[in-house]
Amino acid sequence: GIQVEQSPPDLILQEGANSTLRCNFSDSVNNLQWFHQNPWGQLINLFYIPSGTKQNGRLSATTVATERYSLLYISSSQTTDSGVYFCAVGLEAGTALIFGKGTTLSVSS
Amino acid sequence: GAVVSQHPSWVICKSGTSVKIECRSLDFQATTMFWYRQFPKQSLMLMATSNEGSKATYEQGVEKDKFLINHASLTLSTLTVTSAHPEDSSFYICSARDSAQRGSRYQPQHFGDGTRLSIL
């Protein structure tokens, strides 16, 4: 089956720093989503980005489908950005998502 | 936006009891919903695919008699953990795609807030 690898597994930042999270996947996909899981377990959908670049405030994401990777950029990080960030992919639109192991981000003030 | 409601959000029960978890799409229809399980400090793992009006399909290693899935309408899927034991304690979360978006360029999965199940 498809493999989804995220790096780094853990990231510790000072407030205000920028960071880049990476997601590599082993097959062509028709769905890619980035999520932030908060301490209560809620999955917050950040981006639906099977290809291209999107921005939402301090967050942006880029997926290069031909090279099978996606990047999530967090600028001017805040303590509320702490949590686990998951990349998840679907082989076909409407199919189940396969999740990476996540990147645990800790932002301190 | 598309909202998936999951109920209950937290349940604690004794070993041997059965627990039912509901997953509802509030403002869209979903012919297919997905159930995931997440153990502490681990990623989400797909358990099963719930299909409206037909049998669910289970991932390898998931006991279909332990985890009963019913998808009786286009907006509701239920997961029943039968004769639950402490090893079934986990975080269960469902997702769904808006069936009306089929064929469009925008087809994200929408997730519920999850159910934390603790079996004593």
C-alpha cells in the first residue's frame, strides 16, 4: 500500500520562528490534506491540496504531485500552533485517507 | 461548511458492555463514511468503510463481529463496539465526503470531533 512519511517527527520552536514540515508519499494521489490535531483530539483541516500552492494567514502549503511531496509552512509561530500535524493522502477522490505518523510541534513563549 | 457530528464525545463503561458511536453529516449527504482508530501518541488507522445500504468493508485485522457498522441513511453511520474490553479503549473518529462533490475538483474528507472510549 501507499506509504506516507512525515518529517521531522518532533519540532521545538520559540515563538515567532518559522518552520517547514514535509510529507513524502510513495504513489500518485488524488487527495492530500493537512490537519492539525489539538490537545482534545479534534482534527482541524488546514488545507486540501492535492497539487499547487495555497495560503491561509500564517500557514501555507505546497504540493508537488509529480515529485510526490508536500510542504506545510508555518510562519511567526505562536504557542497555539502547538500540537500534532498530520499529512493524509487518498489514492482516489472520495476514498479513505492514509495518514502519516505526524509531526509534533511544540512552540514555547 | 460541511459539518460531521460525532456522538458521544466521551464514554466510560464497564468491560463487557456494548457501546454505540454515531457519525452524522449535518448539511450534506454521504454514501460512504470512514471509521478510524487512534491509540495514544499514534497516528490514525483506517478501521472500516461504511457504505450506505450495504455491508461495511473492514481493514485487515479488524474484527467485523467486534465492530459492527450500520449505515442506514445518507447522513448517519453507527459503529457499535460489542462486548468491549480494556484493549478496545481508544479514540474513534469518523469522516465523510459530500456525495454532491463527486466528480468535482474539490473533494475533501470532513472529520468528526472523535469519541474517546475508555473501558474499565
